[in-house]
Amino acid sequence: MFLIRFAFYFTLSFAILCIPIGGNRHLFDKFYSLVTPYADKAVMTTKQKLTVTKRYSRKLYSNSEPLEKDEIKTNLAGVQKKIQKVNKHPDDSYTDEERERLKKVLSND
């Protein structure tokens, strides 16, 4: 039913648009000349919007890519300092009495 209705309306529209209006012109040509400037503006605006959207989406995607190592992409970042943990024994000197007490404490565990 849909295909029959579609074919009927398409044929009717085609027949109406082919009506000659004088000067070897048809009704379709008149509609075409009226609508063309607006259609051109709509197409240009759409192309500009798509270009801007594409540029922003590329920026968003480039900021979301996982990096192999941490790095900062801006020059406004502070100086990075590397902190290394060094496991050294304290440089304190213990007396014999303190060493004995430490051994007792550690051996009780």
C-alpha cells in the first residue's frame, strides 16, 4: 500500500512541476530559481559548522589519547623535580647499652 501511495504522489508532483508557465520555462524552474540562494546559504553554513565541529573533535580526541609516559604538553607547567627514595641507615651512633636494648626489643617480636 505504501509503495502504491508513494508512486501516485511522486507522479502527481512530477506532473505538477512540469507544467509550462511561459517562455519555455516550467514551474520547477521557477521554484528552483527562488529556492537556490537559500539552499546555497544553508549548504555553506552546514559546511562551516562541520569544519568547526571536526576541528574541536580532533582537539578533544588528541587530549584523550593515553600517553606511554606522563608528560605535560603546556609550557606553563612548573619545574619537575625527581625525588628518589634512598634507603640508608641513620647516621646515628649507638652506645653499647642502646644496642642491647634494641636487640631485646627486636628479638621480642
